[in-house]
Amino acid sequence: MWVPNIEVASGPIYLAIADALEADILAGSLAQGDRLPPQRELAYQLGITLGTVTRAYAEAERRRLVKGETGRGTYVAPESQKVSPLIPKEGEPETCDLARNFAYPFLNPSLSDGLVRMAKTVGIERLNGFVPSEGLKAHRETGVLVFKDYGLDADPDRVAVTCGAQHGIQVTCQALFLPGDAVAVDQFTYPSIFSSLAAQGLKAIPVPALTGGGGGLGAMDPDALAQAVRMHHVKGVFLMPNMQNPTTHTMSIDERTRLVEVARQFDLKVIEDDPYTPFLADPLPAFGALAPERTASIASISKVCSPGSRIGFVHVPAPFEDSIRNKIGESTWMASPITAELISGWVREGHLSKALRVKRRANSVRFDRARKILEPYFLQSGSHKVFGWLALPEDVDPDALQAALSHQGISVLSSRYFQAKGQKPAPYIRLTFGSEENEDRFDWALDRIKTTISTFAEPPDLIRPVG
């Protein structure tokens, strides 16, 4: 009989049971069609009330993990999860897209010019075969150049080429942690990190943020991180120091230093994922520079100039060099050397830098318009940040707002996508500035967002400063 381990769980017991059920399904311990124990029997085994188990099963059914059948019991449900709104679909109805963070793809370097250059490259045929799992030396040296924009002087021998940042996160977690380990994450964070950790048998522990200036959210609270380590035996921490997704916060040097102190105190491994850093004019030192002995850094080209290339880079501490190579080899053997060569050409010849300059100028204009149109609501963002975190009145349901805007042909993301499952969505939505190409449609969408919010609640009396 399935009995969840909730001895070290924090928060409501019914959520701990639902979380354990979800983790066991992802880990393969429970399969489609497996029958769960009767509610009364599970309550007896855990020493809790029947009502608590009833709430846990209801929460699991809400997440589409299980299905109850009268007279037969509760079973692990067949896969019926809706496709994430972040995943593009070919031929999908046209909407004004402020949900997906495609940072000005219409300003990317010319793909056709890049392919023509590649075709004329001497020895290009060598890219049509197998290469080392960590990538060719020339491509790893390109990663070194990319990491310079992240405030990190990388060692090419510790750089590996991956199939984008998400693949980089997966193989890095596999290299640094063991199944069952707990990893601290921000209370609002990159949506895929929850499923990525769970799929590898790792447990995500959300940690609250400090309150920033003007009421915005700051960096992960170092004291709360220390407490999470003591309570949950956390082994590592996942951070986005620059333009944190979704809050947009960029850590100060003091915030970075305090988190490094906690990491060293408790011997935590650090994964820093900073896909938006190149948009910043003057990035601060990376965690890989501040704590090189324990930090794995991830860089991506997807958010900068070419999601279609599926090229990213990881830089790991020396003890994990071989492990990273093995994990890449086990997952996909290698990232494509063909698209890695395309990206290398763009970096070496300055096309990447040129595209970034153009995108920064465009983003500054978009941010100024967003700030003005959405006043008096508080938009945590900045002229160099490619998305914004819009604070809603406390009584506005972000899921309901997202649905209402969807009916008007506007896509945004509720805070729910950036929180651990089972938590009540906080009053925020994320808006991206660079996915919609048409300027007039962008302005129209912002105006409709402001108008729609006003139908849910009265505007706030005070205007908080933009972060």
C-alpha cells in the first residue's frame, strides 16, 4: 500500500500528501492506473484525520494526478494535463502575446546570412559527425566569450555546450545532486524548475524574498535560506541573480555576498541561471566569480538571439567536469555542433552584440510606454529588463484576470505559473515586452489590461515608484 513520507514536510499536511503523491508519480513509483489506499486506511496509517486525507485527495484530483470512481476508489489518472501556455503551437490563433518571453525575435541576426557564412567555412563537413559530449573546443571558447557578459571569467576546460539553458539545468542538477536531495528556490521562480527537479527525484523548497525598495520583491532572504537548510536539509540553491524571472529583481553586491556566506556556512551547491543578463548594461560579478568552488553557472542564447539554435553553456566547478560530460552524453550525447558553429560565428563577428544593442533600445521604449499606460499600478521592471511584474490590488484574482484577458485576445501569465503547486496565487501577473512585434497592438493590450483590472477592483490611491 502506498504511504507517503511526510515526516519532514512543512505547511499543511494535506498539501504534503499531494506533493508526495505528485513526486512519486514523476519518479515512477506510482504508475497510471495504480489504486491509492482507501482514505480511512491512509488516515489510520499516517495517524491523521479522515478529513485531512479527503482534502489531500481532492487537491490531487484538482492537479489531475488522480481520478476517483464511485465504488472503485481513487486511481492514478491517465496523462491528461493541458499543454502549457508557454509552449508555442503551430497554427495557433493569433493573440497579442505578453505571456511568453520571446525577447524581440524579429530583431534577431539574419539566419540566412549565418547559414551562407557557415556553408563557406573550410572543413564544415566535420560538424556532420559526432563530437565530444562537452562540445568542440572552439565552441566552448565561444561559451567563455558569452560568460564575460555574465560577469564571469570562465575556464574553457570547465565549459560544456548544452541544448539550451533548460537542458543545462537538468544535467547540472544531475551532476551536483543525488535523488532525494532538497534544493532551495525563490518563492516566485522559473516555472519549469519545479518539474525539472521533481523529474530527477529532487525536492524544491520555496524560500521567501526580501522586500525591495518601493514595495517590490528583492533577493532570496538569506536568513530564510538558512532556516530552510536546517528544516529541510537543503543541499543546494537555484538562483537567478540578474533580472530574476518573474520579479525582474537584480541582486545588489551585498545581496549576493550574504547569500554566498550562507552557501559557504552550510556547504550548499549553487546553480545560477541568468538567461537575461546580456540585456543589462553593467552586470555585477556572477556567483561563479564570487564562489567558484561551489557554483555552476548557466548561459543561454535562446533569450538573446536564437531559440531555434537550442544552444546554451554551463560552467561547473572542477570536481564536476567529468560528471557534466557524462550527463550530457547520457541525455542527448551532444548539443548540435552545427548550430553551435552558427552561434560561434555570430559571437565572433559581433552580430550578437549588435542585436543586443538594437534590442536594448527597443526595450527601453517599450518599458516607458508600459509604465505610463499602466499607472497607477506598480510595475516592477526597468528600461533594461525585458518583462515586468505587475502588482494587482489584493482582491484581484490573477487567474481570473488572465482568463478575462485571454477572451479579449491578450495572453499574460498569472503568478500561479511561478509558484509551487498548491499555493494560493499571489496578486501579480507577468507581462513581457518583446514578443509582440506590432507597436500599436502592444499599446492596445496594455490599455485593455489596465481597463480590465479596474473592472475587478478600484485602482490604488497611491502610486508606488517603479523599481
